[in-house]
Amino acid sequence: MVEAVSLVKRFGEVTAVDNLSFRVEKNEVLGFLGPNGAGKTTTMRMLTGYFTPTSGEVYINGISMVENPREAKRFIGYLPEHPTLYPDMRVEEYLRFVAELHGVKRMKERLDYVREVCSLSPVWSRLISQISKGFCQRVGLAMAIVHNPSVIILDEPTIGLDPEQIIETRNLIKTLGKEHSVILSTHILSEANMTCDRVMIINKGRLVGEGTPERLSENLRKKRNISLVVGSEVAKTLFSGIPVEIQKQEKLDDKFRLELSFPAEEDLCPELVRRITEAGISLYQMQEKKPTLEEIFLSLVKEAL
Ligand SMILES: Nc1ncnc2c1ncn2[C@@H]1O[C@H](COP(=O)(O)OP(=O)(O)OP(=O)(O)O)[C@@H](O)[C@H]1O
Ligand SMILES: [Mg+2]
């Protein structure tokens, strides 16, 4: 379990992380989503004890990272933004070395496990200096999980991977999230959508939105957009007295496509249908256009500015 309380990090004039609080349970994947410079890496560095917070607290399984860093760090596996690997070591040798540092007991079992789940077989005996960037990223991931830590912190885990590996890594993260606390950062909205139970949208060090990917798209939209296909043209007066706006009306072959919007507080759909049918207009299709996480993200970031 990870708990962050009012985390702040300042670098001179720059407030990189501005009062972030959150909690991640042991069967949960939390995603930090935000543009470049949002403060994702800085937050992760405070969680892992690499940076001391300017103020605020970090607890890993109840142990304070500020007061007992050695003890707290034992529970953590960390894939940093730029993993440092020893170029003169072979992949297996290096992971064995990392595992030894962590005091891993069932060495063979753990090495077999990371070789398998991080798809490292093709480079297992190769020198790190001679493997490609994507494989280095996979070695970094293996390094983060080889000691089976209860808290796994991954800074942009899929960056530099090929499409097949991206899918495998996302699946691995989901599996890890069943029994560990996982925190990952990404700029890729679809990635957050696919792998995270909960997302925190961060901009300029501040929290600008939080929730499950679905809840974010439901709660944070202020307007609902409905698209309809009807039999004849609809006059504006049909919606008089209710806050419905006609955004667009276009003629299809023998029908009309209508785009309507109304404030999200009140569900006006039944009233819309009633007015349309009572006017003798045939209703062929009705569909809600839900904003994508991408659209919500952009509108939240814009609002925060
Ligand atoms: N060691 C440092 N010294 C001074 N400023 C720093 C330092 N590390 C980060 N910053 C500043 O803190 C802010 C947040 O940076 P951070 O690296 O945490 O962002 P990020 O969300 O990880 O961005 P990216 O998506 O580009 O990785 C930026 O303005 C950055 O310039
Ligand atoms: Mg970063």
C-alpha cells in the first residue's frame, strides 16, 4: 500500500509537485497522466525515496519514506525514466546481481519468471551494451519486479517498445495489479484507459482530475451530445422552453441528421423523444456521443491554465 500526503516539491522558483495526496491499495493500478513537465517523474522520485519532498509524507506499507527510507525502499520495485544498466554485464548476470542485492531467495524461480514475463529469452546471454533500446527497457522492467516487491512504480513503462511488447507489457501490468500496488506514468491516454483502475490527471504539479477512466468521462463532461437521425427537418421551436441546442442539422438522402446538446445535470432524452414523436417526426436513430479520455484530458488541462 502506498500513501502520499500533501506532497510538495520545489526546485527554486519552480513548484514541480504542488500538494498531491493519494493512496494505492495492494490490488490496484494507479496511473499518472499528464503532459511533459507535469510532475509525474518528480512525484515518483519522492515515492521511491530518490527525492526528499519539500513538504508532505510518503508511506509505503505504513512505513515513512522520509523517516525510515531503508526499510520503506525494501518494498519497492522502480522502473525509472532512464534506467541505469551496466553495459559490460550480460542480461542474466545483471538481473542475478540485482536480485542478490535484494536478497532474493528462490533465485532460479525469479530469474525464470522475469525472463518469461519480460520476454528476455532472445537476449538473455547478451551483453547489455549490445542490446536494443526496447530490450533495455524490458531489462529495466525485469529489474523492477525481480524481487517480487509489493509496490511497483513504473515511469513510462511502455516507452520505446514495439507494438507487440506494448500489449504484453500492459497485460503484465494488469496481472501485477491483482496482487501489488502499481503506479505508472504515461502520456498515452489509451494506455491509462486500458491498464489503470484509477487515473490522476496532473498538470503543472497539480491534480486536475481523478477517477476511473469511465467515471472521468461521465462526471467531468458538462454537456451531453446526442446524435439523431430523423425523418424530416426539425424546427428550433420544437425545443422551446428546454435548454436544448441544435448544434448541427444536415440532410442525408431521405432523412436528416441532427446533433443536439444539453447540460448534463438533467436527463432530457425522454423529453426529446416525446417532443419529436408528438410532432409526427419519425425517429430512426439516437446515439450519445461520449467524449474520449483524450478530449476530457485536453479540456481539464485547458481549464487548469
Ligand atoms: N532536478 C531538477 N531540478 C530542477 N527542476 C527540475 C528537476 N527535476 C524536474 N524539474 C522540473 O520539475 C517539473 C516537473 O518535471 P517532471 O520531470 O516531474 O515532469 P514529468 O511529468 O515527468 O514530464 P515528462 O512527461 O516530460 O517526463 C519540470 O518543470 C522540470 O523542469
Ligand atoms: Mg517524466
